[in-house]
Amino acid sequence: MKFTRCNGLHGEVAIPGDKSISHRSVMFGAISKGTTEIHHYLQGADCLSTIACFQKMGVEIENRGDVVLVHGRGLRGLTRPAEALDCGNSGTTTRLISGILAAQDFEVTLTGDASIQKRPMKRIMEPLSLMGASIESVNGNGCAPLRIRGRRLHGISYTSKVASAQVKSAILLAGLYADGETRVTEPYLSRNHSEIMLRYFGADVRTETETSAASGRATAVIRPARELHGNLVEVPGDISSAAFFLCAGLMVPGSEILIRSVGTNPTRAGILEVARAMGGDVTLLNERAGSGEPTADILVRSSSLHGTVIEGAVIPTLIDELPVIAAMACFADGTTVIRDAAELKVKESNRIAVMTENLTAMGADVTETDDGMIIRGGKPLHGAVVDSHLDHRIAMTFAVTGLCAGGETEILGAECVNISYPRFYEDLRKLME
């Protein structure tokens, strides 16, 4: 894909369903009694991998596009698949499904594409093993493929070194099957979609937060469940996908964009906080709640931006948005510092290195650090050939960055956006008309 400078973005855009919530709606529906009806399910490659995995374990799932029906088999109704479960490019599928499989009465192997087979899985292997699970890395490197032999599990109190919703969710899902209470403590509260949806499906789950101003620690607590119950799930638009239009609207002069029906869960909406801290004109309209998740329309207008510091407790609330935030910082006056974001190194690519490499190629003044970046804004950017490293968020970031740069920006591996947002380029082009 190739992009050149744009004179303004105008119009409305409806964002595909939230990836995190889509994954969970199928998983939780599959292990519930009754039918779960899901509206606005994300039809991206990652979420289709989740559907395929549960279909291979005997769950009847009707994917009608606009509506997905999951005919649940209950907590212990899954059956042994005839082959390895292929999670594709999806870390969410791999990690969360491990918590469910750890308690089943069969053995299964989880695999995925080349990227998944490099992503760290010890972070779930350790706590699940402490619960009594048998889970091993087939190649002995702490990555997929994973061989899981279901066992009886017991509750634990676990303190995670990272604020990771995937780690927390894997443990909570295993905790549904445990013989006692399970507690997961994080340094900061990570996205809480699992807690909200598990409660919605009938699980006994709560969150305890420390009141000390010096600590952002949060603990999720779950009791074992006898049964979950199918439900109606309205999936809001994915704020991680909306982020590219939000930042584009702020970056591209003369722009005004209305982004419809976006999930604004506070554990995910850190980009709104950062955009406003940088001087961005961002307004929430028509705020509401559906299936327990806050939702709103977002109106964004081009703005004169300035640098800021992004660190600490806000990082888990915008970890997937940091690439496009880093790009936006190039068009802000002054310096933007991103800290405490070492998690970016173990995403679909090493996003710190890849962003530094590609922004520098476009003429930006960016310094890579161990846990983030320093971006000195205000330098004009020029087009370049950008390697996406087959990372969907990198490809989308440089599509919108190319709209603010002189000359032509070419994105290699641009088709990887299909992982989370198959019609991204089409929606972006409509705003340019």
C-alpha cells in the first residue's frame, strides 16, 4: 500500500468489534450452558482462530457475519480435538484458551504461526503449573507449541510481574475449575474485560484495589463455578482500531472525524487521556453501556499538539496504541517520552525497535530506550519504504503517518491488517474523499 500527504480527513467511520471482547464472548459462550448470541463480532483472522479452535472441540458455532451464535457445552463439555489447535497469530487465543484446557480431561497441543511461536508463554505456564496444570513448551523454549494435559486444579494467590490481561485471564479461567478461591495481583490494573464478562455470565468474580496513592496494585478474585450461562453480547467498536482514526484526525490538518460506537472502558481508554494531555480536541458523545461495557461516539478535530510523558499506570490502558501515539508525537511540539513499556518488545513484533527504525527512516528524531522511546517532535517527515514486520498495528500506524509526510510512503506486508481490521484501508480512503 502507498500513501501520500492528505489535505484533511472528514466524515464518519464505524469501527469493527472489539478484538478482546470478541475473543472472550466465544470462549465464555463455549463453556456456558445455553446459547450465546454475539452481535458485532470482529471478523478478523485472530478472532476466527478462536472460533475454529472451539469448533474443533465439539462446540457448534454459527458465524452469520453480523451475528455469531455459540451453542455452549458447559464447563466440562469440550471434547478432545482430532488435531493440534491452530491459534494463528493470536496471543489472546493461545494464552486464554490455555487456562480452560488446563482443567479438561484430555490432552491437546496448541500451535500457531511463526510469530506466535516466538512469543513468551512462560508467563502463563508458571501460574497454571502452580495450580496443578501440566503444560509444557514442546520445543523447550518457553513458547508455543504448548502441550497441555488436563488435570484437577487448585486455587492459588499469584502475583504477576507484568500487568497483562492475557495472563490474568488465563489464571481466572483456570480458577473457574479450581477447588478454591484464585487470586491474581498485578502491579497495575490491566484491561478488565474478562472480569466484566465472567460476572455477566454468572461467575463469582470481583476486583480489589489498593487505596494507597503510592500503589496501583489490583487483585482479581474468582471462586470456582458450577456453571456459566449463555447470554446476549453486544460487542462495542475496538478502541485499539479507533486509535488510528483518532490520531489521524489530530495529526492531519483540517480534519474532523466522528468515530461511532467505540468501547471506552477505562482500562482500555488511556489514549483518550494522552490525546487530551497533548492538546487534542477529543469529545465523547452519546455515552452508554452495553453488556456491561461503556461505549461512546468519539468526535476528533485536528489540533496543535505538544509533547508529554507517558508512563506508569496508564501504560496497560494503551499498550496496543503506543505505536500510533509515537507517530503522533512526531507532529507535536516538544519532546514526548514513553516509559515502562517494555511489553512492546514481545508483541507481534518488537514494536519499540520497529517504530524507531521506521520513524527514523521518515526523518523523525526518535531514540529507542530499554522500555520505550524519546520522540522529539516538530521535524517534517518524508515518505519512505516501511517494513510492517507483518504487525497489523505497525502497518496501520504508517498508513496514517504517510498522510502527514511529504512524498510517498510504501508499506510492505500491508495485508497483515486483516488480523484485526480487514477493511481498514477502505475506511481510511473514504475519509480522504
